[in-house]
Amino acid sequence: MSAPISPETVVLPRFDVRVRRVEGSFLVGFAQATYSLSESGAFLWYRIDGRRTVSQLAELLAVEYDVDRATALADTVEVVTEWHSADLIRTTPSRTRSRLTGVAGSVPAVDPATVRAALADNGLIPEPCSAVLLAGSVARGWQHARSDADLYVTSEDPWTGTSDGFNPVALVPDRVPTATCYAGDLRLEVRYWTEDQVNQMFDKVTWARFKETDNTGELLSEYEITFLGRLIDPIVLHGADWLGRRREELDASAYRSMLTLRALNDADSLVEDTLGLLESGDVPAAVLASQAALASAADALSYRDRQYGTEEKWRARRVAAIDVAALPFDRYWALVTMRDFDPSEPERWVESVLELCRTVAMEVEV
């Protein structure tokens, strides 16, 4: 049990608490539960910063609403206690020091049998089906404490069971039904693809398509790019033979070259933008453009080595996974965090990023 709220307690809101103003009301909370704050409650909420004590908050309240300090303190302790009980605030900052190394942390691995049982118990596995794949960060061992598990189910027939949404795709049919359930505390998000949709995706990444009409995979939607990339390293719950065939098909396709060339083109365009901005004297914009160029160059290297993914939060993991001389992780991380950036000479840092982009362009073969 946590210690009771006292006048000397220091509090701050949790980072995952959502805050909204709706028609004059001030709402805080989570997706599952929302709390409406009074005017004085909103006044206090705005001033919780992880430095002020409850007593100091009460002092501000007393002055703002012209009440005596004893009353203000009693009211502040009461409301802060309610917020703490509702898990809206923390009593002390939670600081965890860590060093990013590209190696998964201490989050326990997911048990595939437990996931499959949860899907079966909720009637979310069609019969028959070609494959059931657990993919994404959970499959790679990159998951964090609040990660969802992404599952891909393929079958000949469209999904007709329970669905709570869909993902739009540039295929026929043009949507992928989704459903969710839980395996313990782990949220499972399931996407249902037909075999015909999968075949259509592979038709978009043929070498004929690459050479004749679309060498950067522009016809692929974001969800299609993600699906194909996640065929590389999923955890198979069902359909190992299916995955083996599809993975061979992916390796023989132009998918890798399409994504790599797209990333290189993006990096080249951003380098041009950066140079133009420097020439026009817009240094802040040039710094931002060069950061984006660095991200695209890192993606090109990752895609070349079949570390697929489009989520920015996992880019550092992908760079660490490939571990190549053209972009050692330590150098990449120093640039991303702008460790050597000198505000008095920003051009030098920008030029170092552009030099790296040039090196990557020479290193990567499409």
C-alpha cells in the first residue's frame, strides 16, 4: 500500500493520462475511465509539475480563490488523494536510467500457446485457415511493458466472425477486418487477410513491376508493406509450411529492392532540400531536413539487410540489428541525439549528416 498523501507529498500526473477540454468541461483519465474536474480541480491539475508539494499547491489555491489556508490545504489533500486512488497521478517521479543497446529489455517473452488459446477461446480462429502468425515487436523480442501483440490470420474465405474495425488496403476487397481480445493483460490485435489479398500483394512486388512501372512500391499501402515485412520473422501459431512458401516468394520478389530504393530516393530528396535551405540561410529548417535524411538513410541500410519496418520508434532497434560499418549504432545514436551539435556552428553538424547519407548511398546496392 502506498503512503497516504501529506502536505509534503510531491505529485505529478502520469504521462499516459489523457486530458481534454470538451464544451467547457475539463476531463482527465484513460480510455476506460474519464473524470470531470471542477474549476478549482482544473486549477490544481495545471499546477501539478513534480516539484510543488501538496502544501504549495494549497497555497496557490488559497490565493486564487481567497480562502483560508487550512481549508485550502484540507481540500487539496482530499482531491489529490482521490486522484492518486484513481491512479491519475504519481507521488514521486519514476526515473529509470538505462542505456540503449539495441538488445531487448526485461519484459517477459510471450507464450505462444497462451496466445493461441486466447484466440480459440474467443472464437477468433477461422476453420479452415492457412496461417496464424504472431508478428511485430513481440515476435522480435522488442516489446515493451505496454505493447500489444499483432496477429495475422490468412484463409481462403473472408472473415465473417466478430470484428471491431478494419484496415484500409489497396486490394480487393479493400479492407482487412480486425478483432481484439486479451491473453491475460496482453492485448491481442488480429487482422484477417484472404489468400487472394495476399496474392494481390505479391503481384505488386514482382521484378516485372519493378522494372516497368513501379520500382519503389508506391502501389503498396502502409498495411500491405507491414504485412509483407512481417513474414520475415513471425512466431508461427499455425501454418509453418504456408509461411515457408510465402517467405521464399518474398525473398525472390522485388520487395526488398523497392523499399530500399524508396528510402534512398527519400534521403536524396531531403539532402537536396537541406542544401537549398543552407544556401538560403534557413539553418533551423536545414537541421530538421537533415534529421529526416538521416532517418531515410538508416532505413535504406536496414531494408537492404531485410530488417523491415516503418515505425519510427523501432528505427534504432533496426540499426542496432544490422550492425554495419557504414552506420555503426554508436555513430547513429550520436547523430540522432545530436550529441556533437554546436549551436554556434550548426552547419558542421548538418554537413556530417549529409556526408553519412552520401556514404550510405554508395554502400547500398538496390
